[in-house]
Amino acid sequence: MKLKALFLRGNRYFCPCCGKGSSKFLRKGNGLDYRENAVCPNCGSLERTRLLYLYLKNETEIFNGSSRILHFAPEHILKKKLIKNPNYKDVDINPNFATLKMDITDIQFPDNYFDYIICSHVLGHIPNERKALNELFRVLKSDGNLFILSLLDPTMHETLEDPDAITPLQKLHKYGERDLERLYGADFSERISTSEIRIEKIDYRINFTEQERQKMSLGDGKREIIYKVVKTSQHCFHLF
């Protein structure tokens, strides 16, 4: 990555995460199709990471103070900025990818514990989606903020789940990634909703001009929509 960054010096593209410019970003693909200028060659951020960082920096206090933060499958550049907080916890089912090994369907923290939870491109990979959501809602404080992002197809009215898509290749062709369990549609908010939470769908790209979106490569809206979930009570969530 560092070698590529050396050869890609320039200012045509700019990464807000690391603050560095490049003549181009690197392409990213799934084996079927590719996204040009997706990966920052300096810090490895993706379109969704850059947009989420801009939102968190501009619209929240997550980088200030000592709020309790839970971060699933942590993006390296975001972890680098958040880990200065002594109350920051980064977790993953794979111990090689985070400080703590933890299953999102069995979160080892008390009820109503975290001020902020970041769950970007994790939920779609979890077979027991409802169990994961209940655990996320359980450990979130009342009035705390949970940020969920996932690959979705906004042209589909309903989330696609095909029980016959079992192998990685079948999932790739059906959902767009080899390890997804479903491809979310326009019903995502309704799908995750309960009476104890409030959901705000945020397309933060609209806060930037077309020129800015291109320069920072902020994506096409299929991976970058932020669903802000606020828990409105300290109700103890039960599995169902």
C-alpha cells in the first residue's frame, strides 16, 4: 500500500480520513465487477469509511471526550482515531481483526452501556440478524447512537434472502458478496425497527457538491447510507 501511495502522489483525489491527496484511488472489486477509485492508497479507507468519518466528525461528539464506544469489525483508520479514547472497544469474531474477540449475537457487555456503536457492513453477514440486532439494542444506552451501514439495493422494495444461495459463488451472484446472508432493499428501516428505537436514514453525500463527492470518492449510495438508530428507552431487549 505504501509503495502504491508513493507512485500515486497528486491532488486529483483527497482522503478526509488521512488528509492526503493522490493522483487516483485504487479499484475495488468482488470478482464480477469493480469500483474505480474506491480505496485510498495511503490509509486504505473505502468510500463508506470516508463518508462515515465525515459524518461522525461533523455531526457527533464521538471524537471528543470519553464516551463509551463499541466498534464492530473496525476500519483501521477509524480505529486509529478512536482508540485514544480509553472507553473505546473494538471487537470482531476474528481475533486477528480487532482487540477483542466477540460475537455480535452474544455481546459481552452490560445492558445500556455504550454511548456510540459503529456497525458498518457487518449485519448483512450475520445469519441470525434479529439476535444481533437485539444484542446491539440491549447494550446501547437510552439516547445512545448506533450507526449501521450495509450493502443494499435501493431499487428493491424488499430485502432479498434466497435459502438456495448456500455456496460463496451462489451468494456472490445473488447478493454481490461471497459471504453475505442477504441483500438489503428499501425496507431496511422497517426491517430493523422496534417500538423502542428511532431510526433516521442519512445520505450524507448530499451535504457535498458533485465535485467534492468525486474528489473524495464518496460512493454511489449502495454502501454508504447511514442508518442512525437511537434507543428511546432502557427496555431490556429479549431474543425472538
